[in-house]
Amino acid sequence: MSTIRKLYSEAVKRQAVRDVESGELSISEAALEYGATKGAVSFWLKEYGRYRPKRDIVEVVMKSEKDRIAELEKALADSTLKNRIYEEIIDIADKKYKTDLKKTLGTKLSDVSIEKGTKSKSSARSSK
């Protein structure tokens, strides 16, 4: 069984689209009128109709989004790697100096000294 495929001129396609868009014919009626299938008329509406999507713009935006996502993924990977390196440096320093830098980070040196039982010069002067 072979399928017979009809070829329609662009003028016929555009006329069918005008008839449907103006409301003179429905898609089914246009298909009967021009001897085409409803799917063909629907396709013509997408190709030649007033409300056809702007394909070029969508493709450009999507490509730009893909580039931006790739850029952000790379930045995240770099930040994660830096964070791991910093964590390792802190762990090595903790072992070498026998302290917990994460707990003492951000406190004043004099506060840390007082906790350990030693007084700094400024705190020793103020207690006299």
C-alpha cells in the first residue's frame, strides 16, 4: 500500500490560513475545501499564520541560558573546590597548633588567651 502525497502551492496554503484565521472556515472545513488533512491545515497555520512562534528568538535565548548555566556550574565547582581546600588547611592547622580554629575564629586574641589561662599585655595592665 503506497501513500499518495499531495503537494500544495504556497498560495493555496496561505489562502487556507487566511480563511481559517478570518473565521470563514474551521480547520476541518478548510481541510475539506482544499483537499488536505486537518493536520496539514494545522501545520500551515503554524507556518504561515499570524500567531506563529518566533523560532529564531527562542533558540537564541535558550542557547544563552545554556551558556549561563554552564558558567554558573563552573563557578560552583570552583567555589566547592576552594571550600574543600580551606577546610583542609584549617584541619592541618588544628593538628599542628593543637587548637580548634573553627571555634576560636572571630574571637579576639585576648579572649582566647584568657580562656587558656594566659593574660595578654593589655589585659595584664588593666588588672593592675
